[in-house]
Amino acid sequence: MNSSPRLSALLACISIICAISLPRHAAAHDAGTQMSAIAKVFLAALDPAQKAKASFEFSAEERENWHFIPRERKGLPMKEMTPQQRLLAHALLNTGLSFRGSAKAVTIMSLEEVLYQIEGADESKRAATREKRDPEKYYFSIFGEPADKGAWGWRVEGHHLALNFTIKDGQLLRATPAFMGTNPGEIRQGPLTGLRVLAVEEELGRELVKSLTPEQFKTALVAAEAPKEMITAAERKVSPLSPAGLADSELNDKQKAMLARLIDEYLTRLRPEIADEARAEIQKSGPVHFAWAGGKERGEPHYYRVQGKTFLIEYDNTQNDANHVHSVWRSFDGDFGRDLLGEHLKQAH
């Protein structure tokens, strides 16, 4: 039987994945190496037209053209994939996320069907609503050539989900911007009533702010009214926000533990190796500040941010009667791998 070039490439890539699972040396388990192997398999499974949609130059402006609203996007949507290709797309997604992170990501995708059921009751608007609210309109994009040498990246993006990864020489450089949101924040009708995908992010923030003394809260409060959106929104590059809020040095031990758990909830969306590296960087970078805006009680519009020297976490729940959550983890210099790639480019030239 004659095998096609695409099939041969696919089988070759699968053999790479199998080799990665062998305990030969530590580097075989690096996140970047696994991402490269799975990305190759994914691309090999695409036909030429699909591959053209999914592939971009690493230097393309599109790599930093990210967002989290329901808009037209570039990349290859799951809607245009075969069942096999969708499974491989999910395999790529899972190379960057922990089990909890993956569960959150795919559940966020499923909320598009909930929105369709809520908003598509009017027969005359059903087609337009389906076009806007579709759980298969999540787009996969590969920037550059997945390889163990050189720089490349990949992205998964759609409504309320935007995950960006940058890899160089088989090593993961950065995993930001990393955005997750939910609408509804809590499902209040239908068979999934009570589901809150980002409940922990909300409750840990509320637990910390309600533990503050009046004097601490006065310092932490940056606005009596929560902003309508995250302050940094989907900006391509962000800078530290001011005022900073309450420094971790002004917290007692119990409150410091609460703040650590809150930060961890964002870090552990990503696979453990990535989370561990980010955690170590945060611990070395100096003071961390916690800021709050809006009400403290559930159902009241509220906002918080956690900011350090190198990173920013923003959380906002104000829209739809405080039942519409946005949350993001950013790196001031490292989003899209800018800091480390900058050093690489200096050395290369």
C-alpha cells in the first residue's frame, strides 16, 4: 500500500511524540519540546488550504493581534476541522495547560452554547445568534516553524479564551497573555444551573479583601466603583498600573497565604513546569501589591488586581449585573516573549 506524503509525515511526527514519553533525559520532558512535536502532528494532519489558514510567519503582526471578544479572527477554527484534527488541536492545547486549566478552557468554550440558548429564543434572530455564539469558533494559529531550534509560537483564541505561547530552541519562553472569561459567570437557568467556571478566582479575591482591616482596605481600595472592563483590556503591551494598592509586606501571615493562593489559581491554569517557573520568578522579583475596586459582596460589581515588578493579574466582574467575568495574567516585558527574544535578537545580530 502506498502511503501519501501527508500520512508519512503524520506517522513520523507520532513517532517523535512516542519518543518524548521515554525517560531518557530531563530535556525530553520540556514543555517546548512537547509543544513542537504536537504542533508538527497537528500541521501534518491539515490539508494545504487549512494549513495556510493556520500558519503565519513568526514575525507577523498577527502574532500580537489578540483579543477575547466575539469577533472575526485569523487562524483555523475548530468548525473547519475534521474530528481527527480537532482531537489533535486539543492535544496541542493540553501541552500548555494543566488538567484544571484544560477543564476551564473547554468549559469556557461550551458556554457559547449556553449563550446561544439564552439569546437565540427569537426565531428571526437565531441564525445571526448562532453565527456569533458558536462553541466551534475557537481558532488555532501557529507562528513560525515548530522546531527544537529557532523561535516559534502558537495561539488558541475565541470568545473569552486567549492563550499565547512563545518557544525558542525547544524551551518555553513565555505563556502570556493568558486570558479566561465567562458569560454567564454563573449559569442561572437550564440543566447547568449553578455552574461557575471561574468561581475560585472570584471567591479567593473576595476572601482576601474581606480579611483586610479598615486601615488595610483603605490602602487597597483604588476606586469605590469597579471599572466596566479590565484596565489593560487587550492591549498588546502593558505597563504597571498605579496606584499599586496594598503591599504584601503590609499583610499578616494568614493574608499572605490567601494572596499566594490567589496568584496560584492563575498560575496553575498552566502546566506545572510553566507554573513553577513563573512562581519562582514572582518570588524573586520583589513586592506584590493587591488592589480592589467596587463592592465586597457577591452580586456587587467588583474588580481586583495583583501586581508585581514583572507581572499583572486583572479580574473584573461588572457586566450583566456582575455576572460576566474577565481575568488575565500579563507579563510587563515578557508578553509574547519580547524580553527574552529581544536578547536573542541582539546576540544574533
